[in-house]
Amino acid sequence: MDPIAKASTFLLWYKSPTQFFKDIFKFEPYEYQKKILESIQSGSKRIIIQAAASTGKTRLLAVIALWLSIVVSKIERNPVRVIIISGSRSQAKYLYDYCREALDHEYIQDEIEGEPLQSITKFKNGSEIRALPNSLKAIQGIHAEVVLIDEAVLAGDFLIQDALRITSGMKRDIIILSGTPMDAASLFVNIFQDTTEYPDWKRFNWKASDCPRISVEKLKEAESLPEEVRQVFWEGKPYLLKSERVVEFDALKDCVKDIEQFLPEGNNRIIAGLDWGFEHYTAIVILQKVNDIYRVLYCDQWRREQFEDIHQKILEICRHYNVETVYADAENAGENQRLEAKGIVVEPVPFQYKKTQMQSHMRLLFHQRKVKIPQIYQDLIQELRMYNWNSKSGDDLVDALQLALYNYEKEHGEVWWKVI
């Protein structure tokens, strides 16, 4: 092996990951693959790929893993550990197998420490590529410079969030999410759609028709597929069932865009919604209606063990905002009575009995853009984004919001919901 030729090749690869792709796999990367490789080469640390199925996403991730752990680490003389995680062990292994396929290259073979194993390859300079199953036990305590999550929807929201811990404190701190948007309410889809909450992510999307190896015949055949299958797997777009989300995504986006913290205004009454929690959070949302617009003045949630006297905490908040009435779930009669004993006006609401009406009511107000939520209240915004007609968890702030909006029902009767 000519060491000068090897050194010049590594330098070429370092400057052009596209050339590295071509030399390793013996064919040109697709145009959309080139754009992502260029983004990585220019220093992007957060990349999300939401695209059609079977269009080269997994092979692309393998090239990125190899380029960072072998080429970049060698030129910059700094080892790079890459973690590969997916929605299943088989999918992670599939990606890792692409990496192993490239290890046959003469120059790369010379960098390997020992023999490549089933789930880990180590390199002489301390770099490594490790494939992990999607389990808390497997990723517990793991740290690495780079995390690649393939089929991120299947991998799950917790794992996506935990990727921040895995790369925390690392020099490179690179996270790449990839997959088809199979769940419209997933964190993966939210990150891709919400540029306000996730401004640091570079987003890439393509359809099956953008992939050179998918024939015109296959594309025509796909036209007969159900709409939801075609949209997700062939167009790389999430499919939103009309009945899936209570609050329309565009409506929610309009209701939070550029909204800053409100202060109480004039003599308009201020009310609160209170959702008691035992296993879940206790949540409060405080509203003031100004010129037919419901403004969220404050919201918070906490577990019971955070405060010795949760009623006293609620009392302090209500006094601070001069809350006139607290609308609380009637099912928690004892809690409501104890709160009333502290001097707060509590209006019990039969939440379960009226839940469908209240959901429709909230949906209508958002549709009409009559609710405004400051961007600082991301927990409430996130819950609203995920909230559907059958949500049973992760909805404490949304329930509190619905209870807070109940006064509209009291003022206008209960005719409005029948025409939705």
C-alpha cells in the first residue's frame, strides 16, 4: 500500500464526502444525498430527514457514520464515536451492515482495530461505530459524539429526546434523525414541521419520484394505493386524519406565532382552569378574554410531591393574577372543597360528561384564531400539538385549558357545539 496515495485519498475524502460515497459504494449518490453530505461537511449538527421509503436514507446514514468515524477523525486527529439506533434491532443492523459493506475497501481495512463484530467496529485511532437496539437498557449510560437514528418515528419520542443526553458535552454533538413520517403526532414530525420551536435543525425532504432508481411504472402503480399510504411512504409527508388532532396544526401555529407574554389588561375578568392530578400532573391555565380573544396569561403544572400544600400554591397563583373564578373538574369534589375553604371561588365542571363538547368548543376557538398562547409556554403548545380526541395521558395542561374556556359556554349557552 502506497502511504502517499492513501494520505492524498483521505484528504480528498475529507474535502468531499460525496467522493467518499462514490469510492466506497461504486456509484454516484443521488442529488438529495449529496445535499445532506455537503451539509454535514459544512458543520451542521442537527439534521432531520423526512422522506419517502426505500429512497436511500439508510445507505446515506451509513456513509455519514463511516465518513465521520474514519475520514474526519483521521484528518483531524480526534476519534469520533458513532451510535446507530433504529426502531428495531433488525433496522439498526441493516444500517450497520451497510457500514460493514464498506469495510472491504483497502484503505479502510487498514484503519480497523481487530475484526469487525456483529454490532461494533473499532478503529485504531479510537473511533468506533456501534449499533444498538432500541431499548432503555441498551442506551443507558452511553455517550458518543454522533447519534444516528434511523426510522425515528418507530424509535420513539423518548429516544429522540435522549439523544441530546448521549451527545451532551461532546465536541461534535451531532444528531441526525431519519425516517418516513408514519405518525403525524410524533416528536419526529413535530421537529420537522415546527421551525419556531426547533430553529437549529436543517430539514430535508423528498418524494419517491425524486429517486432515480424508482421506475415510472412503480410510481403509476402507487397511484392506486390508499391516500394515507401514498402520502406517507411515497411522498414522505405525514398523513393527518381529520379526526386525529383536535386542534388543527395550522390553527395552532397561527395562535402562537410571535406571541409574547401577556399582562392582565383593564377590568376584563380573569379565570382559571384547574386539572387535578394524582398519578399525573396538576395543571393550571389562567385566561383573560380581551376583545373576543382568549389570552393565556399563565400556565404551569407540577407533581403533588413538589409542594407540601398544593392548595396554597394554587392560592398564591390565583391571588397574583386576581383570578375571579377557578373552573375545576367536578369529579375531585374533596380537592375543590379544600380550595374553596382558602377563599377561592371554584366552579365545578362535569368534565367527563362534557368532554366531547369542550373538545369541540376548544377546536372551534382555535379554528377561529380566538386563542393566543405566548411562545414561552412550550409545554402547553406541545400538548396541544399531540392532543387527539382519545388522548388519555400527556394532556393535563390541555384539560386545564378546556376547563378555563368553559366560561364561554356558560355565557353563550350550549347551542354552539351542535353546529360544528
